[in-house]
Amino acid sequence: LVVAVRITLLPDGSLSGEPQMVGIKEATNPLAQVAVEAAIRAVVQCAPFGDILKPENYALWNQIDFVFDPREMLGG
């Protein structure tokens, strides 16, 4: 299951709203909804991101798509 989640950020690096699922491979998999919820939860728990993003580059990072691919996690 590969899940893509989009976040939109405020200039201070905080979330401007709820993360949105923008893509999922294997959407018919019974675990798809669980994977989406886990991806969104992970992004919310990591916020705010202001301490790792440079304010002068806000135009570059005001919207970010995170792709959660288990094959690439943990050095895989």
C-alpha cells in the first residue's frame, strides 16, 4: 500500500488544515483506509515543521505531498 498525503502549511510551519489523501495504490485492499489514517496521523503528529523549514523559502514548501511507501521505509 502506497499512500500520498498533501499538507498545506502556514508561514510558521504549522498545518493550515487537515492533511488530505491525494493518492493510494491498491485502493481496493481492505487495509487501504487503515493505511490512509496512519499516514495522516503520522503527518499531524510531526507538525509543526517550522523548525526544519526556512521561512524565506515558504513559496517552495507551503504545500507538500508526502508519499508513504513501506518498501522505502526503514532503509528498505
